[in-house]
Amino acid sequence: METPSFRSDDRWPFGRRAFLQGCALALGTGFLPLRAQEGSGKARQYHVCLSTTVLASDPDLLEVVQRAGVSHVWMAHYFYGYRPYALEDLQAWRRKIEALGMYAGAIHLPLGHPGDSLGAMDGNIPLTPPTHWKQGVSIDGAVHAGTSLHAPATEENAVAVKEIGAAGFHTVFLDDDYRLARGPGVIGGCFCAEHRERFLEAGGLGAGDWDTLLSDVRSRRLSSVLRAWVEFTCGELTACFRAQQEAAPNLDLGIMVMYLGAEKAGIQLTDYRDVPFRVGELMFNDASFDKVKGKTDELFSALFHRRFARPELAYSETTAFPSDRLSAANMAAKLAVSTIADVRNTMFMSGLTPFPKSHWDVLGPAMARQSEIHGALAGRVPRGPLKHYWGEAARYVGDDNPYSLFLAMGVPFEVVDAIPSVGWTFLCDADVPQARGLGSTLIARPEARTGWARGVAETLEGLYALKREIVPTLEGVPYVAEDRPVVCAWYPESRRVLLWNLGPQQEAFTVRQDGRDLAVTVFVP
């Protein structure tokens, strides 16, 4: 297959001397050039979730997080039918938080989670909804708690939202997670008899169509009946959200979206464009985030969700779970994800047990540095020849295993809504069939076995080999010369490149454009 060329007229006008004087070095991100008058940090805000129990048990915690740079504190109120924390206590802590010049918001867990996602240090909070709430039914007939929607869940959630609004709170996040699938990659919805009848009646379908649906869900075939099921499920979750909005119209209601959360999980992403939107992440411990693909998967999900979330309404899910399993260094490294994706709000979370207090000693300087960098990049969009694409099939029937490792090639990339006519577009397995005959050079895993997409193993070795083919064709595009894992985000409008080192140690990188080399050293915590 002939390798196409990629040309950009946004050439980098800085010589070696100017670059070395202007580069910034800190916490896994090398950035060039940053002028002193820029980077005010106003684009980035930092938030933390803490229960009233935690606040009461550690009286100086609020001042610790404030010194580190946190300006917003979120407190849990409503848990899928329960109120484990007294409303009077939330009001009292809201007043204390506001007296310090900080913002106080509320967290609701509207449906529950099919497992322990709380990490509650006291162990007294039930993990399942009350008995008058119906449980969900999976496609195989198994019964599970959480992530299903039956009466009176919507009605009781609406009461709780109205109650917290009357208590003086102005923003509520529907958390952990607001979805109708048990986890990433699952085609969700409740397959109980009640939902079966409602779905068939709504679509004018018969019993045979239900059998077809079950078969298509199991085979992940995007048929008309499966599409109707996904849209039915999305309509149910959106209606629940709208009912809660109507219960407290003066209150801002936001959602937490799981890792790569989309329509197959009941989340009609276009329905939430104008509300606070927490982008999905997954690497909550060192074992997962230490992997290069763990980092690129995390970045891939945030970049995908930013297609649907306004930057000022976008929040991260910077989570440690269990609370002591993500090191302070890795939590600091995660901040680069939001900087690259232009997610303006970082939300630190760790269930109901706070992460180690000593983390804030590391996080404070990292937060300040990322604010400085983000302030100079806010509103800018990364551009490049590599295309980040997550298509309709991935959103409706995919297994949520993105081809993300290309982000570590050191070649600039950009996020696209549709397959473009130029560049190199990386496809997950689910999107391959729908991409036939479209646009740019298509790259897929070899096991996809297509005649229209080039098979490239999702390994660093395979991608570096592809990189050696690509870079001679690039005109006016900067890239990292070394074959080492690094994200290279290019902002031609600002004439800047942001490097995120994905390796475990300090590295020296050479950024090259049109035959000119510019060296940059990147530090890690």
C-alpha cells in the first residue's frame, strides 16, 4: 500500500536557541515555549470529593487541600435510596467551606453500582438499593443491584435533588456512574420482563424480535433491532435526568460518565452537551496506570468524551481506588490527561475514604504547573496526521478496547468525528466493518483481517515501524525523533508542542521538523 504524504503549512518558526530558552520542564510534560505573561492558570480549577465524616475526622484537611490549590469541595448526600449523611451536617460544612472562599457542591449516587465502588472506611453504608427498588436483569438472566432503572428510582432521586437544592447547594453531580450498563464494553439495559414488554410495545415489535435482539447483543451486531434497543435504553436514562432537572430548575445537574461511556450504556452523549460532564477514566491504581497503554487508554477516553463536553463544563475523573493504590506521582501524572484534552476541571476522588494526606505535598506543585501550562493552551485543539476516531459501532456495540497506543508514537494527532480524507486513522475492531471505502489510510489490529485496513500490531514495536514510514512524508509537522513512548500534542495556532513522557524516568527527546532538531528534556515525578 502506498504511503500518503501529509503536509502542514503551520511550520514551527523557532530556532534551537529560542527553543532552549523558552521550554518548560516539569512533571512528565515538556512544553515550549511559554512566555511569562501567559499561563495565568485561570483555565484550570481543582476539586475534591470528601464526605462530612472525613471532614469531621480531620479538621485541618480543608486548609491542606486549599493550600494545594483546590477551590471546590463536593460532599456526598444521596445514595440510591439512602441518606447516610445528615442534611444539617452538609449545610454546616457548606457554610464552613464557603467561609474559606471555596465552593461547595453535592454528590448523588442515583442508581447504585453492581459492586463495591465506595471504599467506605466505616463500612456502614449499604452497597445495594433498598428492597422496594427492583434489581436489574442481565441478558443471561442474572440479577444484579445497581445500574438499572425501575420505579420509584426516578421519583426518589427527584425528591433528593429538590431537597439538596433547598439546602443551599447549587450544583449536583450524578455519580458512580450514571449509566445502565454494568461496566465498560457491556451493551446495557435491563432485560427483565417489564422492560421487554415496554420495548416491544414502544417499537411495535413481536416476540421474535426479542429473540433477534438477544442474539444481536451477544454477537455485537449493529442491527436495526439492536439500535432500537440502545435508543430505548438511552431514552429511559435521559428521561430520568430530565425529571431530576425539573425537580430543581435552579440547580445545575451534571453526570459522571464511565470509561468510554456511550450509547450502549444508555448514555445518549448529545443529551448532555450543556451540563457538567465528568469524562470517563479507568486506571485507578498503579498496576493499571503504570502501563503505557493504561495511560493512552485514559487519554483516549478523555479525548473522545470531549467531543461532547464543553471544556468549561468538562471534569476529570482523577480517581484512586482503593484509596491508597494510586501513588501521588501517578495521580500527578494523570493531570496531563486533562491538560491535553482541555478538561478545565480536575475532580480528585477516592470513594468515601480519602487518599493519603501526604499526596497533597506532591499534588500541589504539580497542580500549579499544569495550571500554568493549561492556561496557555486553553481553547486550542491538537492537530496532526494521526487521527483519533471512535465511531458509531464502537459507541453502540464495541468492547471498549480502543486502538490507543498510537498516541505514544511521538507523532501529532487530532480528534475527528468522522474518518477524514487524509492522514492515518486508527480503528478499533468494531469500527472496521463500517470504515470500508472511507477516507484516509486506515490502521487496524492484524486480527481484524480486512482487505481495506492495514494491519499493524498494537505494540510499540509495530507502531514505531509505522512511524519510520510516516515521518519522511511529513512536511511542516513536528514530531519526536526517538522511538520511545511519548505523547506529542501539537498546537499550530499557538506554535507550541506539548510532550507527555509515558516512560518511568527522565528522558531527553528531540523534536524534529523539516530536518531541524530541537532537544527537550522531560522530567517525571
